[in-house]
Amino acid sequence: MSTTAPLHHITITRPDDWHLHVRDGEALRTVVPHTAAQFGRAIIMPNLKPPVTTAAQAVAYAGRIRAAVPAGMAFEPLMTLYLTDNLPADEIARAKDAGVVAVKLYPAGATTNSDAGVTDIRKTYPTLEAMQRAGMLLLVHGEVTSPDIDLFDREAVFIEQQLQPLRRDFPELKIVMEHITTKEAAQYVAESDPFLGATITAHHLLYNRNAIFTGGIRPHYYCLPVLKREVHRQALVAAATGGHAKFFLGTDSAPHPAHLKEHATGCAGCYTAHAAIEMYAEAFDAAGALDKLEAFASFHGPAFYGLPRNSGTITLKRESWTPPESFAFGEAQLKPLRSGEALPWKLVA
Ligand code: DOR
Ligand code: ZN
């Protein structure tokens, strides 16, 4: 812990969000402005219905996202394709030419809109070969889907059963293990070669699994991979605040209509885009590591992706404010994380 007086302002290079869901259609009008107010760029997840599986679809989707950026804000969506058992290898060159930066692997059935995901990783090997050759990144939702494996163990088992063999077979494929949630993942990534990185969400830095069950079941804290025990949260905080270039910011902000989260089979996903950098600042501040926030939020991601850092800055102030109970979300409502609950840091410029 720092012994100096607490900071009241912090100014950092404009950050990026290396893992984001913005959906499509009307939803874009609500969520894109939130992200564009904070971040210079974001990696856009392709798990639409139907998923984004061609370069042409990715380009069209990027256009719809850009159209939702408020006038005067500069925000660049970084597009991804959705890996299926039969994504043709030759789509990779077209995607690369179209500016697509990565391909997302969802094990089939792992999470929201993952039905079209990969059933057997070996079926995708020709496409992964093409990606390795083209320098296209692979982003992985790192959880096995077998009902025999305990929900809380699925990330650690994925590393052993899927990620280790994959990395042996494609040693020069750049892989991001997304939204890591366990000490096993943090350790595996920290000890691996420079071809593997990881994103960490704000909610996994701030909360452990008790948050889902405090005083009753709280569906807005339910996401996948699910929040874990406190020992894992602490390992993630150590990884994020440790200055290690392999770990970078990815919110996994994942909007769902409130009535589908407050439901007998509620959807997975926490909405954090309205206050993302503020929540990261809170987590870093609690760890006495605000001085490490800029590298995690603004430097490590571009370095891993081989992109320049953003120009410009943002400033956060230590000032309490309270996010609204909900936002209009098409015809539905969107309940953000921390709705009606004070946050200690505020984005002011
Ligand atoms: O909680 C999650 N929500 N995890 C995911 O992997 C997908 C996301 C979504 O799309 O809602
Ligand atoms: Zn996600």
C-alpha cells in the first residue's frame, strides 16, 4: 500500500476495451455512446444472432456501430469473426484485408449465443493455420462445456484439456485468454511465452461469488465465466496491478434486457460500459496501485495487438456519483452494474 496522500485526480492516456459486447440494432444507441465516452477503441464480440462469420458481415457491422457514435466522439470498433467448425481458411485473408483483427473461439454452448461455436477444436485447424500465417489473433472463451465438470472448475480444466494442446500445435498463434477468472489462469498466462495474453474485467476485480447471493439471488452479477472465490479475485487483482504486459483491460460489458436477466433462466452478462474505467480505478485504488492503471488500460493491449497507443487522455476525479437505476434499451430496460449505488471515481474529461 502507498503511504502518500490519496490522489484526487488521475489523467491517463485514453484507454481501450479489449473485449466488448454492443449487440446490434436499437441497442447500439444505448451502449455505444457509453463506451465511446471512455475508450478510443474496443474489440467487438461477434456473438450476434446469427454470428458474424464473414469479412463482409464484420465490415457492415462496424458501419452500424460507427453510426451510433455520437458526433464529436472518436471511437474505432475493432472487428472480430466468430469461429465455427466450418469457418473456411480462405476467409482469414479476406478478413485481414478488411481490417478484422481477431477471431473468437466459443466452445459450443459455453455462453450467450454460442450455439454455433466450436464442437471440436481439431475441425478448425486449417483455419487456425491460416490465422497463424496471417498474424490474426485468436480470442478464447476459456471454459469447457461438459456438464460433468463443475461450473466453477471449467476454466482451469479448459487450460489443461484445450489450451495447452492448442498452444503446442500453434506455437506462433497469438492467443488472448479472455476475461480470466481464476488464480490458475492468471498463473498460466503469467508463466507462458509472449504469444499468450489475457483480459480481466472490472467486475472480476471488484467482486467474488458472494455478490451473486447477497441477501437473495442477484442476477445482475451473473456472468460467464461466473464470479469465483475471494482467493481468485485476489489473484486477478495481483495480475492486473502487477505491471505485467500480458494482462490488459477487457470489460466484457454484456448488455441484456433487464427482464431476461431477472428471469427463471436469467442471461449471463454484466453491463459495465456506463462506468467501466471508474470501476477499474476503484479496484486499482483499493489495491494501492492507481499508478499501474494506465499501463493496464492503455499500453499493454495495443502492444499485444501490435497497434499504436491512443493519442489524447482521460481524467478521473475522486468524486462520488451514482449511476441511474436503468437505461432505455430499445423497448426494454438495461440495468447497469452498480445502478443506484455510489461509485468513488468519476470520469470528468
Ligand atoms: O457473461 C457473459 N455474457 N459471458 C459471455 O461470454 C458472453 C456474454 C454475452 O454475450 O452476454
Ligand atoms: Zn464476452
